Amino acid sequence: MSGAVPAIVLEDPADPRLAPYAAMRERDLVGRAGRFVVEGEVALRLMLSPAARFRIESVLLAPERLPGLAEALAGLGAPVYVAGKPVMSAVTGFPIHRGVLAIGLRGEEPDASPLVPPSPRSALVLGLAGLTNHDNVGGLFRNAAAFGADAVLLDAESCDPLYRKAIRVSAGAALTVPFARLASGSDWVAVAAGLNLEPLALSPAGTEEVSTLVPPRRTLLLVGSEGPGLPEHLLARMRGLRIAMAPGFDSLNVATAAAIALHRVAGRDRLAGP
Amino acid sequence: MSGAVPAIVLEDPADPRLAPYAAMRERDLVGRAGRFVVEGEVALRLMLSPAARFRIESVLLAPERLPGLAEALAGLGAPVYVAGKPVMSAVTGFPIHRGVLAIGLRGEEPDASPLVPPSPRSALVLGLAGLTNHDNVGGLFRNAAAFGADAVLLDAESCDPLYRKAIRVSAGAALTVPFARLASGSDWVAVAAGLNLEPLALSPAGTEEVSTLVPPRRTLLLVGSEGPGLPEHLLARMRGLRIAMAPGFDSLNVATAAAIALHRVAGRDRLAGP
């Protein structure tokens, strides 16, 4: 039958094939040794699309979710397990409502260089410095995707974009936007120079307002965490970009601020007309 | 002693003076008959500042929080209760970590008209149509404050900006940005006309791109919920504003999209230069 998926029904929460799904919240904290969890139909369909950067190791569905996903899963070279929601919940350790899970494989962590289009082509890269909040990292990936950024670079302190909550808040963009992690202690100015990018620091202390910026052809837009922001020693060494706000207002959410800057920097060639 | 606050120590979770703090999560759902809960030091300090639009009925602090807040609370014409965190947690029904709560009074719900500067002065009003997600409403208030909007108008379907989570996500802006609720069935086009505002609908279906918009002097920027967006019958009757995005990308978070539009529409006179 066309579109049929050879699903494997599992009834024992202790089945070793379900081990990667076990104790999901606890594992969020300690990491998964090369694996990550995909939740929900939107994220699973992204993982099955050509846009996804990662391979699927296995899929775990509640029985009632199989028919709707069978066509999308046809041809997947990985096992599709089916288990009732009580079994799924017993495995993961909390109530599973949507009944759609999968395990992704992180693969080799890429270097930054192959992710960035070579000069003289235009390039737009978002740099995250010390972003330790999963909501913010997820929001930043969503906005990077919205404005066609080529890649996201994260310093060693920033948190994992493939953490469950970050994927969810990113609306799946963490699965599609290329990203690379810099070595601990990397200098952003040197990283930008090595990639032929002009670094712009988004900061309330910046001197150029975003709406009058003439976007560089090859940009590294660097953002820091909401509290401390980017460190002084970086701000002193690159152009600073600020967003004009109402007098007395403290600051925007970092993902929101990045969206305003990305919308400006991306320019017309990168965005859909008119 | 200067700065001393006559705090009232309470030890019985059943004390009737603590009734407005009881069963906090359950009450979130059913409403509080003219009251709302203020959580945390940032929100309490905003409530004590001249920027706040609402009066405090009472404050409830863990004993260790009193010294740091005593000066700010001096002169408050409302009781300050002190109770240990175990008592606070027993009253509210969940663990209280920060030890700072207060009850605010909603007061009379204002009409829209007195909140909007009269013509010919410039005006910027954000309209929320069918925004039922507290995170989004909180984010929209934060962004309205960031770009100096004069007021926020909500239709009958949009959720309460004074819900605990919305206040938190707004970074307190729900306590300071004037808002009014429209009567059920109000027509946004008529509302805009009555206030002498030019309505702009923010929508992927809009025909004008935000970065080339010449902002009207008096604007009502209307946003809808992320899923369905603004209804067709409204889009057909007002100028539509779109944000150019990468081809194939679905949509931005509604609060993020509104921030990009507000930054453009607010214009230089409303924002801190240069």
C-alpha cells in the first residue's frame, strides 16, 4: 500500500528502544550525547523536510497520530515506534498530550566558516554572546529565519538551540538555520575578521540608530544577554547599533531588538518583495 | 524614624486580611472582582512610582524583603503585611520564592477617548484584536511602552493585561501604559474614525512595506492573533502594513512584528534621539 509505514508497536515502557525518550526533563539538564528531542507535529514535519539540518534516529507516535503522518513518514530510513499515551508518559516521565515525539541526531558540530557565504557575496550572520535563556535563544533563531540570516554563531556561554524549549519557541527554526559554536574564549572581532564580516554590536550604548543605518554588505550582528548586555571591551572595538526608544524606557527583549535590527540589515535582496 | 513603615505581622494563613492573596492560580482563571496581583520587586516599585495607573490595596512581604523596600513604601496609604514565606505559600497555594506580593485595584475602566491625545497633536495607539495569549499581550505592552505609544485598545476577545503572567512578560508596562477595552462588537474602523486616527492593519497580506511607510501623524496600529490574523473584512477596509521576510518563512511572533512596526511609526519626535 502506498504511503504505508512499517510502524513498530511497543507496550513496555522499559523497552530499550525507548531509552532515548526516557526521563525527558532530567535529560534536558544533563544533555543527550549527540541526540535531541523533537516534539509536536510542526517540528517533526520540519525534520522530515529538506530544510532540516539533522537526521532522525527514531519517531515515537501515539496510535491516533500515525494515519495523519503516514505519508510524511514514508521513506524515512529510521524506525517509527507506536505506543499509547500512557506508555509514552511513563517513558518520558510527564503527561504527553500531543503524542508526537522523535529523536534527532546532532551529527558533527560544524565550523563557522563553511556556513557563511564567501566574499564577495552578501552575508548576514547573527552572533549570540552569553545568551543563557532558552526562550531568548529560541526567539532569536525564529527571527534569524524570518529575515534570512545565513547562520547563527554562539559563544561557549550561550545555551543549546536544540534544547526542547528553544526548538519550540523558535517555531522550528533551530532545526533549519545553520549554527556553529565558537571555541571558549573566542574573540568576536577576530571571528568577524576571519569571516570577512563587518561586526555591528546591538546595544543601548550604540551611536548609530538602526533606522538610518546603511547596512554593510557582509554583517555580523552581535547581541548580548538582556541584563548585562555586551561587554565594554567588545563595544569599544566595533560599531554600535542602537534602537531609539521612548525616553525613560529600559530596554526591549533581546530577540525583539534583534528582529528590528535584522529587518533593517537584511535589506531588500534577502527578503521577499515587493 | 524616617522611612519606617508600620508593617503588620500576620501568622495565620486564614487571616481575612490575606483573603485577596488566597488560591492565586485558581483566581487567575475566574478573576478578582476589581483586584489584580502584583508580583516581585520590579512590579511593586513600578506600582509605587508616579508612572503607575493603579492604586495599591495592600502589600504582602516576606520579613527579609521589608528593609530593602521600606523607603519606597513610606507614605503608602495602604497596609503592609509581613508573613514568612511558608505562610505566604500556604495562602497563595504555591511556593513563593521572591517574597514580594501586592494587590492592585483596577478602578473604573476608562473609555478610549480620554487616553488619546486630541487632534491635531500626534498620536500612536496600538489596537489588539483577538489576542488571547497572555505572553503575547504582555510582550505587546512592553513594546508599546518601548516606543512611546499613548494607549493600547483591546477588543472584547483579547485577554486581560493585568493577568499575572501578562504583567510579568510586559516587564511592568501593563501597569503604566494606558489601556481601554472596547465594547463587544465594536468596529475598529469606526473606533479609529471616532478618535481621528488613521488605522493601519499589520498583516502578511498588507501591501505597504513597513520600512518605506511614511507614518501618519495619528495612527491606530492594529494587530491580530498569530494563527488566524486579522479578519478579511477588516483588512479590506484599511491600509495594510506588511513586514518583508525571507521567502517561505511563515510569520513572526505578533509582539515582535508589532515592535518592528511601532519603531517605524513612532517616528523621531516620540523617541529619544539621536
